[in-house]
Amino acid sequence: MTEHMRTVQQKSVGGPEVLEVVEAPVPEPAPTHIRVRVHAAGVNPTDWKMRTTGYWYTPPFGQGWDVSGVVTAVSPGVTRFAVGDEVYGMPNFPDTPGAYADQVTGPARHFAPKPAGLDHVHAAALPLAALTAWQALVDTADVGAGQRVLVHAAAGGVGHLAVQIARARGAHVIGTASAAKHDLLLGLGANEVVDYAAEDFAEAVGDVDVVLDAIGGDYLERSLRTLRPGGLYIGLANPFDTEGVALAAEKAGAGVRGVTLMVEPDHKGLEAVTALVEEGRLKPLVAATFPLEEAAEAHELGETGRTTGKIVLTLT
């Protein structure tokens, strides 16, 4: 008898109302893959962008990439995990999503052991956002002691983790956020916080080595003005606009560079994130949780762009 599970799917692109919980067969892991019973699934901006545009996929398709849970099956030949292991990761990104489900399969190397002492809800808040910050600040920028790092939307999902990762690398961290979030960011390790609503960050901040920008738009040109000669701008908001970002940096002069970044599954990066968590140097913030059946409500909240930290779906 085929075992079934709940999963969130959409038959068309559109607003949150297109998300529906349906029954589907429990998947079997392909070669090199594992299957995980999902205890919690993180919600990310890329999820509602997928919902509204479909990216390069045609509905129907599932939703979500961030998961934390317990291994329920391992394909032959996989040596990294065994049934019963607690793991977290962002399996299959950017291929067709499916983390909003009771069980999910993905390559074993898209997962890592869940950080000790962290519950599934907080672990599910980490993979996509923390790997984005890690791959930008460490793999791309090689941020080190004494460098000045400007993080936009510093209280957001990626931002609040980027602040902590940059600080753990010894950087001087400047964040942009609304005034109500300044104390929180200072508590997370930011050295300076700028209220973007009260002053122009491009006038208030200068001599920056690295800018991490999850907002885009006019923040590109304004951010480039904050960079020291030879500084680096990393754009997250539109990873496909590589030419536009590079041209804007060239126009800015002073040898500054501009790149875009799209996160990739990376078990080594996740293990580095785990180490920071277990050392007490990285703490994910969860703004709200919703049961799987309220995925649409989770998207509605996320799309306000006003949440501090991450939104997570809980499954039992």
C-alpha cells in the first residue's frame, strides 16, 4: 500500500490563495539521495517569487527549499547519514521546490547534521539565508578583521545572519534598518546602525569594504558611493542582472567591483554555519511560525517586508 503525505502545491502562479495542501505519495530517494521527515520548513522571499512568477517552471509545482527534520530513508551507497539522524539543509535548490511537505528527498550532500541544541524550527530558519550570507561574505568577499561591511535590510532573514557572520569574522559591521530595530541589531553585534527612513545611508556611511544588498533598485548606485577604492558590492535582489551591476560599478570608478550572487546548496558551508551556532556566535531569529495548512498566511506576512528574522512552517 502506497504511503501518502501532505504537501503544498500550486496549480497556477498568483497570490497566496493559489497555495493548497494536497495529498501525494511519499517519495523514494533516488541514488545519492536521502529522505527526510520535515519537522519545520523555512519560508523565504524566493518562495513567493516562485509562487508569483514560476521562474522557469510551469505549474503545478511545490513550494519551499529550507528544511529541518529526521532522516527516514537512505539510498544505497550514501555514507553521510543513517535513518534517524537529525539534519537540515536546502535540498534541490534552485530546482523544483518541495520542502513544504511532510517528507522531502534530496542529495545527501545538500544536508548537514542539525546544530546541537537548536530546535527544528530555528534550524529550518538557517540554510538558505545563512548560506547566502556565508557565500557572499566568506566565499565571495573573504571578509576579515578590521574591514567595514555594510549590510542592508540588516534585520531581515539574510541580513540578521549576515551581521553576525561578518562580526564573527572580525569586521566592523554597519546595518541599515528602521529605528525600532536598532537595539536588536546592536545586540546581534552591529557596530553602527543607520535609520534609512531618517537619513541617506550614502551620506552617512563611507569607506566601506563590502556592501551586501538584498534590496536592489536605487540602493545599487547609492551603495557604490559608500565604497572605498577597490571595494566590493554584492547584489542579492536580482542575481540575473550581472551586466547591470558590473556596469554600474564600472561607472562609479575608483576600481570598485559589483557582482551578484545566487545561493547554492553546500554542505561544507552548512557545517561552517553549524560551527558558528554551536560556538554561540550565530543565532537565527524566528519572527513567526505557522502550521503547514497556513502557508498562504505565512506568505502574506513575509511579503510585507517588515518581519524581523525568519518565518517558519511547522509540521508534525
